[in-house]
Amino acid sequence: MTLQCVVVYVEAQDLAIIKEAASSRAVEVEIIREAIHLAAMRVRRRKTNGALLGEQDAVE
């Protein structure tokens, strides 16, 4: 897997929650990387479901 560096603007409140979780669980970057991965998997699933249903945007 190739990693790419990006700059992302986020809600201050969301970032504060991630920083709090990182202090007890892991480093911030790992939490953010995991969140992006989960979002990508969700988009892939929606696209796959949409293709199977013959729709543009699948609804969960």
C-alpha cells in the first residue's frame, strides 16, 4: 500500500475528540488513517451495491 500525504481541514471539535482518543489509544495519525480507510470502504460498498441494484447512489 502506497501512502500519500494530504492536508485536510476538519472541525475543531472533531479534532479535539481524536486528540483525546489518541492520548489513551494510539497516535492521532493512526486514528485518522483508520477513519479514512473506513470511509473509503463505505464508498466502495455503496458503489458496489449501486451497481448491483442498477442505481447511481445506493442507499443504506
